[in-house]
Amino acid sequence: MIVVLLVLLIIVVALLIKVTSFSDRLRTLEWNLQNLQRVVSESMSKLAGPGLQPPPAAPAAKPVSSTTGQPTVVPTPVRPSVAISPPTPQSKPSRTREEFEAFIGGRLLNRIGALALIIGVGFFLKYAFDNDWITETMRVIIGFGAGIATLFLGVRTHRKGYQIFAQGLFGAGIAILYLSAYAAFSYYHLVSQFIAFGLMSIVTIVAFIVALRYDSLAISLLAWAGGYLTPVLLSTGQANEAGLFSYLTFLEAGLLLVAARKPAWIALEPLTLFGTYAIFLSWYQSYYTEHDLGLTIIFLSVFWGLFFIADLYRTLRAASTPLQLRQLMQLFNAGVYYTIMYVMIDASEHRWMGLTTLIICAVYVVNAALQQKYAPDSKLVAQNAFTATILLILATAIQFSGFTTVQLWSVEAIVLLWCARRLNFRYIVYFAAGLYLAGVLKLASTTGAFGYPSPEGFTLLFNHRAMTYALLAASLCTGAILVRTFAQRDVAVVGSIFHAAWIVVIFALLTIEINDFFELRMLRLTAGSPDYLESVKIMTMIGAWTLYALPLVYLGLTRSLQTVAVGGLLVVTVTFFMSLIRGFAFSPIEEFYPILNVRALAVCLVLGGAILHCLWLQQHGTQFTWARDVNTTLATGAVVLLLCLLTGETRDIFERMMAFTRLDMQTADLTKELTRLENLKQMSLSSLWLLYGIALMTVGIWRRLRGVRIVAIILFGIATLKIFVYDLSFLETLYRIFSFIGLGMILLAVSYLYQKYKSLILE
């Protein structure tokens, strides 16, 4: 019986092919005869001329399309003739009712009738089976016979022009064949699983042949459902991986070929994608073990590769497939494939996961390049590049850890930006920006990023962390240079962000390295004061920031890099504020020496840098509208900072004397001496502020610097307030006299200068 069934199915396939082939040849011959008749008629018309007209030819039968089943319109040849009155225009009948009626009577009733026929036959067979009218073997043979007969009936009705009716018969016949093969195995156990598999596979092939020959998407969907239900229906509960996945491979390849041949049937491809991975995941959850790793990876890669090749084929052939659908299928295929690969490989063979990810990444890079060449306007190029970028990031993160990951990501970002510049892929710039962001976040979350984990093993600037910071900054700076070639404004903004990022990274590197260096010094400290070492650390940072700001401002001004120039000036601002905060009081006071101390050295360095910045802003800042205002602000800040330094030095001289006085003198004389030193300190500060104010006023009048004169006036106000409030209340009479006389003389001198040089100042 098995042999008979196989032979019958093979005969059905052969007859279907022959019948449809012969029918197509007849239609082609009929079409050629009609074309020949039309050409002869046109030739006779031209030879006869306008006076003689050939007799009208008999109307030719319109050829019927083999795909749609509708008559094909043949263009009527134009013949010269006498004027003919135009036909009387008639109202165009409404097609809504006719179309609705045709849908119900032609399609809907056909589908319902086929379904009812299948159900009726099923009930009849069940009744006959329940009453033992027919043996089990005969039941299966009858089922196959009924299915084959229904298919032949569908062929005959299709040839007669009843295409919709024929599709219903085709669907019913294929369904009966599926049910018969399934019943032979599952219910009656007449055939083995292998034979049943073969029978249902042949039915699937027959279904696709019918669908292609008669251009029926409905039959192809039926074949798809039968193909993927076959392994589910014929399952015996045993893990036959090779047999199951081999069948899925052939089924997937066949469905993709059908979808490629019939672009209008694009729905088959996402259904195939879903069906393949659904059956794979079902098998994986129930039967997978680590011993199956190698074979499972091979079959899974084949499933993924077939869809990948199908999409690449569409790219090379420039197929008009819906873009959004292709994007979703690509994303789903890549995501499911990589996720399953990661779960399988990382659990038992973690050392190979990084290389595996890198290989998949390379495949998508090649695909992006091909799509850029053959479909440059397609968004699929961006998606493939994005997929490759994500896989590149994952490969590095899987294979490496800590600072090494950040270093590799920095190099990979430069490679991406170079590719973006070489291929003019603007969107790759954003992928590189995302990679930089991932690198910064990874760096911030790595142990030891802001404090060396083992200070004993720390070496200033020559350590793994410093190398990571430096490489990240160099990569960001190089990336900012690379993206300058893009004319788009948004990419220019990304370049500015890169510049700002590497400035911040270097600033952080200097600060962290100096901090860890002094932390190590404190651990090894055996003599001296920790407070003094802390002061040295802060002043060292101020000096390093000042030296760092100099090249930033200079390069930013000379190369017209606004972001770099602004970044350097922001660093200068930080140094100014830190110098002001730490410049008033020296700690510990016992370690203070006038002028020859680390505070004076750091502040003088900041002042020298401020002078250079002011000169550069005057020379090279003409291209920036804000340069003049910044120059004025910087000069004013330098004036204030110098006052802070002088005030701090003067104050600390007396504070140091008072500190040693407390140690050397007896209690009886201590209070008197401390009072004297406090009076001298306050009078010296008042005198310093007044003298500094008159010096500023002189320079302001001489150089016509309004900002300097305003600072001088403010300083006079502060000194006056101090003398009238503090000095008058707490100083002894002799010191009050000197303070008020000095204040009066200086204020009168300033008033005299304003009166004498009034025209010069106002001008």
C-alpha cells in the first residue's frame, strides 16, 4: 500500500506539471496566431491606402491569462478610414454592487463550500469508520484518492476559466492529502514516521507547485502551514535533531525561493522566519543538551544564513520589497540568532564567544558595504551598520574587561569614524558617538577609575588607568578632526561634543593622577604635616590646570576651534576659583614662608597664564565675538587674584608671627603681644588695599582701562568700610590715627587725579 501511495503522488505531480505545461503552450500558440492575424491586417490596410479598405477581420478570441484567469486585452490596430461619428455617451454603471455580488458569489461561497465539503466528507468518513464499513487501509487509500481527484477536478475547472472555484478545489484536495498522510501514521499506524514524513513533504511540494502554476497565494499559505505542521504532527517525543533540522532547512530554502520568485507573496518570508525559529526554540527547550552544541550551531547558522542570503539577493537585484518589512525581518533574524548563539556558547565555551561575535559583525559589515554599493539610498545600510556596531561593542565587552575594554572601544570608534569619512556614511558618526558614550560609562564604572586600587603599585602617568584615559582622549580628539570633513550641521555639533569630551577626559586624568600621587605620599609620610601635603596637592593641581589650559586656548584661537578655546578658558576659570578659595589662608601656618611658598608659586603661575591668555585674545580673538568681553573679564580676574595673593601673604606673615608667639611667650605677656600683632595686621591690610587701589587707579587712568578703575573704586569702598567699621571699633588709638590719615590722603589723591585727568578719563 505504501508503494501505491507514493506512486500515486508522484503520478499526480507529473500530471499536474504536464497538464499545466500543455495548457500554457496552447495559450501561447493562440496568442501568436492572433498577433500574426493583426500584423497581416495592418499590412493589408497600408497597401490598400485610404481609398480601399480591406474587409473587416473576424474578431479574435481574447487570450486568457495563465496567472489571473482573466481575458487579456489585445490592442486593436489603427486603420485609416473616413470620419466616424462618435458614439453617444452613456452613463457609467456603478460597479459597487456588482463587485460585492461577485465577491460573495465567486469567492466567499467558494471558500465556504470547500470548507463545508471537507467537513462533510470528514463526518461521513467518521461515521463509516465508527461502523466499520471500511478497513483502515482502505480509509487511507480513499483519502488519497479523494485528494488526488479533487486536485484533478481543480485543474479541469481552472482550464475552463473558473479560477476562483478551482482554487477552492485545490485547497480542499491538499488538505485531504495532508489529513490522509497524518491519519496513516498517527491514528492507524500503517506507515513509519519516515514514510509519513515523506508523504507529507510530497504533499507540501505538490501544494507549492499548484500555487506557483496557478498564482494562488492562498494555496501557498496552506502549503506553508502544512509544511511547518508536519514535524509537529508527526513528532514521536524523540530528539531527532539531524532529521528535523534537515527538513526545516529544505522547507525554509524552498519557501524563500518561492518568495523570491513571487515578490507579491512577500508575506511568506516573515511567516517562514517565525515558523523556523518557533520550531527550533521548541526543540531547544525540550531536547537540547551541551553534547548537541556543534550540530545545533551549524543548523542554527544555516537558518540564519538562508534569510541573510535572501535579503542580500534582494539588495543585489534591487527588488522592490517593503523597506520596513525588510528592516523588521533583518532585526528579528539577527537578534534571535545572536541571542540563541550567546546562550548556547557562553554557558560552556565562553572563550569563543568574543570571536564568534566578531565574525558575525564582519558579515554585517560586508552586507552594509554591498548595500551601500547597490542601494545607497536604502535605510538598510544604516541598520546593517548599526547591527555591526552593536556586535563589535558586544564582542569587546565579552572578551575583555575593565580598562582594556575602554581602550579597545576607543580604537574601534576611530575605525568607525574613518569608515564614515571614507564612505561618507554620516550615520556611522552617531554609532561612533554611542561607542564613545559606552566607553565613558564603562570607564566610570570600572574599579580604580577615580582612585587607584593599590596605591603602593601606583606610578605617576605610567599605569594602565592613565593609558586608558590618554587613549580615550586621543581617540576623541582624532574623531573630532575626522568629522570636520562632513558639511552637515548636526555632524559639526557631534564634533564639538568630541572636542569637549577629550578636554574633560584630560582634565580628569591630571586631577586623578595628582590626587593619587599625593595619596601615596601621605601613606609613606613619616615626618611633616599632612595638612601641608594637602595644600601642596591643591596648588600642584592649580599649576597643572594652568599649564593644561595654555595650549587649549592657543590652539583654539589660532585654529578657529571655538570649542577648544572655550574649554581652555573654562579650565582657567576653575583655576581662578580654586586659587581664590585656597589663596587667603596658608595651612599649616608654621610651614609658611613669605613669597617663597607653594601658594605664591601657583598663583603667580595662574597670573602669568592669564596674561598670556589676554595677549592671545587680543591677537587671535577677532574671529570670535565674545573674545573682547572675555579678555576684559580675564584681566579683571587677574587683578582680583593678585589682590588675593597680596592679602593672603600679608595676613599670613602676621599669623605666623602670632603662632610662634603663642609657643614662645609666657601667659602674662602673650595677650599684649598678640593684640599688637593683630593691630599691625589689620592696619597693614587696610594700607595694602589702599595702596593697591591707588596703583590700580593710576594704571586705569594711564591705560584708559575702565574695568581696572572700577575695581579700584570698589577696593577703595571696601577699605573705607573696613576702616570705619572694623578698625574704628577694634584697633587702638595710634593705629586708628594712621588708618584714617592714610585713607584720607589716598582718597584725596584719587579725587585730585580724577579732576586733573577728567577729560582724558571721560574720553
